[in-house]
Amino acid sequence: ERMNQLRAFQAEHGHLSVPQKDPLLGAWMQSIRRQCKLFKEGKPARDINAKRMEDLNGIGFQIKMRKQPILTDEENEAFDAMIEKLSEFK
């Protein structure tokens, strides 16, 4: 079920950087990242096996997140508006 929700999130947002505050996927993604890391290190991983890793990799899942956060559409629009105002100010 969560994989389908993750695919839906990706289809809607164009990425898999699910915010931790997301009510459906936030905590699950954090847990999956921890489990994937353990699996790759050869340690016991409760929810991850080779098939699930293959499925996650198949949709572009990254264990390690980028340091830079992904902005929402509203945040991008607000940023663009401020840049435009700044260029007019010059």
C-alpha cells in the first residue's frame, strides 16, 4: 500500500523527497531509509529485502537525501516574486 502511495506522491510532485511532516508517508520514508541503510550494510533489516530494494531503486528512491530541501510550488512562486521585486528595485 505504501509503495502505491509513494508512486502517487512521485506522480503528483515529480520527486520522492517526501517531507517528514507528510501524514501518510513521512514517518514511513524515514523508517525505510534506515532499513535500506542497514540492508546495504548487511545488517538485519525488518522491512527490506532484495525485492523491495529493487522496487524502490526502480522508481528512483535514494537512501541518502540531499542536504538542500525541495521547495513547494507556493514557496517557489514566492521566491520568484521576491527575485522579480529585487530586480525591479535595482
